[in-house]
Amino acid sequence: MKRMGVFGGRFDPPHMAHMIHARLVLEMFELDKVLFVPAANPPHREVYASFSDRAEMLRLATGDEASFEVSHIEWKEDLSYTVDTLARLKALFAPTQLFLIIGLDEYECLNTWHEPERIMKMAELVVLPRGMRGGRSSKPGIHFPDLPLLEISSSLIRKRIAMGRSIHNWVPPMVETYIRQEKLYKEVL
């Protein structure tokens, strides 16, 4: 059976921590691929760049990684619920074992998500460190891998751009070029 990581998020913009953690999870869990799923209309958070801009930045960020793929499965008008996305991916890629890659901040509010019990039945969780390092034990279906704590966030990058500061080495080079060419995040303060 194939093993696929599903890395959902706003990716507004995608940054080096996303790429590094995706690579480490791919290797640690012996995944066949990591599918990046940009949220079209996330129910709990605001987005600043359009879906097409965020998907293009992900394409640029993952371009030379054979085991990384960008999906447009959430591109639609209404809200994007993880449970619906996982159900569609289960049907599209059957038989495949899914690993949902989320941040610690998202894990801590998982009970507020739409149908969290179904999410847990469809995919194992891989929880990335954020704001604190480790200290949690894995249990069946929920993994807290020992990964480096990378204090890079999309919100910090957006603020740096709006303040006219460099984001060099914070995002992949092609993403930095795209942000500059498209004049993204200039008004985000």
C-alpha cells in the first residue's frame, strides 16, 4: 500500500520551514510522496494572496522535488473542510495510507474542526513542532516526530515584506522572485 503525506494549509506564502519539514516527514515516515494542499477558503483563518498565487508559489517551491506534488483539490467557492478533502483523496488514491501533516497549533484546536473524529479515522496525524520543542509522546494514529523547531511563519514573512525588509533565505528563491514580481503582501500590516 502506498503512503502519502497530505500537507494542508494556507501557504500564504510557502516558506523554507514548510519545505524542510515536508522533506523530513517524507523520509521519517517512508512516504511515497507529500501532497501540498493549499486551502481555498479556510473556515478559521484569513488569506491574503489569491488561491492561484498561493498554488503557483507552492509549485515554484516544490518544482524540483520529485516526491512533492501540489493539489488543487480544494479550489472551490465554499469553505474548505479537511474532512471533505481527505474523503476525496481517499477515493482518488485508493488504496493509500494517508498521513495528515499539521502544526502543533492546529492540533491543539483539532476538536473545533469539522468532524474531527472522521479525520482521525481517515488519516494518521503527523504534528509538526511550533512555538515549543517536543515533549509529547506519540500514540496510535498521532505522531509527534522529533523535528527541528523552525521559527519561520508566513505571518512574519508577510510583515517583513510590508515593512520593506528582506525575506531572502526565508522562502525559496523562486517564491521570493514571484512575490516581488507580483507585488504580493505590500499592504499587509
